Amino acid sequence: MNTANTKWVVAGLLLSILMAAMDNTIVATAMGTIVSDLGGLSQFVWVTSAYMVATMAGMPIFGKLSDMYGRKRFFVFGLVVFLLGSALCGLAQTMTQLSLFRAIQGIGGGALMPIAFTIIFDIFPPEKRGKMTGLLGAVFGISSVLGPLLGAYITDTIGWHWVFYVNVPIGILALIFIVIFYKENSEHRKQQIDWAGAVTLVVSIVALMFALELGGEAEYGWGSAKILGLFAVFAVFFIAFIVAERKAADPILPFWLFKRRLFASAQALAFLYGATFIILTVYIPLFVQAVYGGSATNAGLILTPMMLGSVVGSAISGIFQTKISFRRLMTASVISFFAGMALLAFMTPDTSRILLTIFMVLAGFGVGFSFSLLPTASMHNLEPRYRGTANSTNSFLRSFGMTLGITIFGAIQSSVLANRLKDAFAGQEGAAAGFGGDLRSVFQSDVRSKIPPDILSKIVDAMSQSVTTMFMWALVPIALAAVAIACMGKAKAGTEE
């Protein structure tokens, strides 16, 4: 592939990743307006869940198919399906329709995210892969900043429908670049499709994701028959998946990959980093709004320094992958991430905004390394016919870690908050009336000003302690990540393991 064509292909990949990575954050900003327009407050969780479940179920399948039949056809398929889903979402008249169309979007997203990194690995020589994966990794950080701002602006000035329509021109441009300029050079060996593995994997993932997304809600407690039933379905079909993969001639997920020390370490790190970084993006804005009394807009903007830190970390990691071993780069990463999370865990309501910003930049910088390094490490020294599978596994485990992390750490935060409020208002139940349950609405400026100072102080302290306690617990998986990093060996991009 000539240099001119490569530039256009990279442009198409960057646009595709930006569009897919930004989708959840841009939609989250518009959800309040969407619910007020379409109704269906009890169903709004499905708008996010449907997208996530479809994306995660599709990642391993599309990764394997791209190894078998080529990257281009499945990347183009993912783009077309994502654009179709986006257009349909903008036309949705009910919350049920919107959830269904979001699932269509998710199917496309499941093809886009992992295959983009694999294409970069295919079209660039080893000495340039690090820089290019660093560029793609940086897009994830940029999307986290741009998504909420763009979502708020579009919703307020044009209408929530355009939150979905905006994907169409971006996607069409990316589609043109890929279709015209991407010429595959690799030969792909046709293999027998592992239908048993595909079916059992999809059913197990769907069951688990719905259990994690819906469990703990008012309608479905963790001990409810439906949630326990979903976990049981997951267990049965996951065991069936393992059995099917051991018997398949060309399995969806070759287990021998996990015998490679670098690959196994990269997958563990994707899971652990995903589980911990997600809580920062969710709970730092809540801390700012609840403890400092900032507006919802300011709470969203507060993440900008952290995301910019992650962009810098991703770029640095990409540049030095061919010069410094994966293990040393990730050691710097985990030190920065651990230090940032530890400092956040010791925050109080008196912590200045400047210090909070420094703590976030430190954590974001550390996590940024993983965005570009872990996909490269996953595909290191693998034949082209295994790269799609390897990278989709990494993307899947990061997404799975995010889902599991927000569930577990969210439960910790809620439990600590409830206990702190109970202790703070012991014997003063009347004074605290009206401030139980979900306290996010309490910290809207118009409501906050009406709360008596002594009561407000107790609520702020309880909220602060609940978030910082959760951050303290997050140090455990980050410490486990350090163990995984120690097992990575001395390999670096472009060299033998």
C-alpha cells in the first residue's frame, strides 16, 4: 500500500474510532432530554445496556471472522450497520424503538473497535506500529472530552435526534476512505466457522451483561429470580463455550494464546484497567457536583484534564514502544495510575480544585499508556490470521472490566453512603427527611441553596467519604495490575518475545 493511500486509511480509521468511542458519552448527555420527550423513564437503562451488550457480544465474533475472511469486509460491514443504527435512533418514536436501534448500533460498534487496531498492525511495519496505535489510543481520550460537550451543545441548540444523526456524515466520510483506499495485502486462510462456540459465547455474554446492568435496580434486586436466572444461564453457556472451544478445529478463542505470557498479561491488564478507570469518569463529576457544588456542566468539564493526560500518556507509550519494553512502559503507567488513585482516595471536601486536577492528570496519564500499548502487546509476534482474535479479546476484556467495575465499585459507594448518612443523622431522621436515596438531585444549585448548612455539611461529608472509600478499594485491582506487568517479560514492539 502506498504512502498516500495509507494516510487516507488512517484518517478513515480515526474517524470511525472517534465516532464509536464517542457514542456512549454523547448519548449519556442527552438522556434527560430524550426521556422527557419519549417517556419511558423505567426503560432508559436499556438504551445504554442494549448498545453495550451488542458490542461486547460481537467483538470476539467479528475479530475471528476478520482473521478468516479479511479485515476490510467486516470493518465496512461494521460501519454500515453502525450508520444504519444511528439513522434509525434519530427516527425513534418510543424508548423501546430507541433501545432496539441502539442494539443495531452496538452490533456495528463490535466490529469497528477491535478491527481498527488490527488494520493498523497489518498495514504498518513493526517500527511504526507503536506511534500509530498511540494515535488511535489518543482518540479514546479525546472522545471522552468531546462527547459530553458535543452532546450538550447539540441537544440544547438543535435537538437530541442530531446526537445520532451527527454520526452519519462522519461515518460516510470514513466509509469512503476505507472502501477506496484500503487494499488488503494479507492472505486469509478460510476456516470452518465455530458455530457452537459463537452461539454459546453470545448467549453467555448477553446473559451476564444484562444481569450486571439490571441487577441491584429497584425492579430487579441481586437476589431476584430473574437476576439469579441470568447468572445461571451465563454459567451454563460459558461452560458449554469452553467445552466447544476445546473441541473446535478453529475456535473463536484459541486457548493456546493464553499460554503466551505477554498475551495473558495484556488481557489481565485490559480487564483491571477497564474496571478501575471507568469509576473515575463516573464518580469524579459526581464528587465535583456533590461536594464542591458545581453545576452538571462544570462537573463534565472537570474531566478534561484527566482525559488530556490520558492522550499524552497514549502518545508517549506509542512513541517509545519500539525502544522500551512493554513491561517498563507499563511499570511507569501503573505507578502513575496508582499514585493518582491513591491521592484521590485521600481527598476531603477541603481539597482544592487545583489539587484535584493534578491528581486526575496523574491518573489519566498512567491509564493512557494502556490504550495504545495493550492492543500492540496482544498482537505481538502473532501471525496475521490470529491478530483479529487477539485484539478483539483485548477490547472485549477491557469493556467487560468496565461493566463489572462500575457494578462492584458502584455497590461499594452506595453502601458506604447509606451507612455514613445513617450514622450522621442518627436520632435526627426528621432533619434528613427528603434527602435519602439518590442524592444527585440534591446538589443542583437551586436545591442546594435551600438545604440548612448543618444538614448540607453532613451530606457532603457522607458523599465525599463514599467516593473516596471506593477509590481506596480501587487500589486493590491496580496493585494486581502491577503483578500482571511483572509477568510481561522483556519484549518490545517489533522484536521477538
